Amino acid sequence: MTTTRRPLEPWHSLRRLNNVLDEAFGNHQEEDGRTITASWYPACDVFEDREALKIVAELPGVVPEDVKLSLENNILTIRGEKKQQAEERNERVHRYERSYGAFERTFALPSTVDPERIQARYENGILTVSIPRRSAHGRGRFRLRSAELRVTACPTSP
């Protein structure tokens, strides 16, 4: 069995601190005036083989109805929200590590894929987006400019 090690992201701790400060003081704005709403960043893996480009995102605790995929100008955006359940607690909480709130990830698609045949599956907290490669005769510019995509939820086994 082959083990693949993920490289450490050097800015992860700094980004988390930034998110905490943003939450404490309200949303901040980018230089172009857009409001940043993401409060956590789901881990994503990107794979490519002969048939397709695949993006696999960990979205534990997110219901499929709260996940939206959009495609605009060759940029695939995965956004949604992980809602926190109101809990009545009698015990003292020592630590909260689970993330809640809005999230957003964007991916620039290469010209070798066909965004018109994109498919998305959600199963057991894992979103898999598959974008097939273009056929040899279908090379060229994207025709699809903007679209909302549907996430298909797979039934879970009891």
C-alpha cells in the first residue's frame, strides 16, 4: 500500500487566527470591496487522470442541500454552510474545535476539461466533483460561461 503525505500548509495557523479575529470584529472586506464570508476552509484534494479532473472535498456535517456549486468564467466555486445545532449543555465546555459557518473554495479549471459534463456526488460527508476531459475534436474555448450545478446526494447505508 502506498502512503501519500500531505505537505504542511505553513499559513494554516495564521489563517485560523485571521478567521477568529474577523469573526470577533465582523466580516472584513477585500481590497476590491467584496465581503469575505467564509469562516472555515474544507480540505480538498485535486486529482487528474486520463478521463477527468476530480476534486474531492471533506464536508463533514454539511447537508447536501447546503452545498452550492457554480461555474463562471472557467472558475469552479464550491460554497455552502455548516450549521451549528443548538445544544442545551449542562456541563462545562473545555474546548470547541469543530468549525461551523460559511465556506467557499474556488478552482481554476484547465482548458483540457469539459465543464458542460461536470458531475457532483455527495456521500458520507465527502463531495466528489468530476469534470471529464474534452474529446480530441472538442478542444478549444469553453462555451459555458456561467451555470449553477446540482449536487446529487447518495443514499447512505444504515
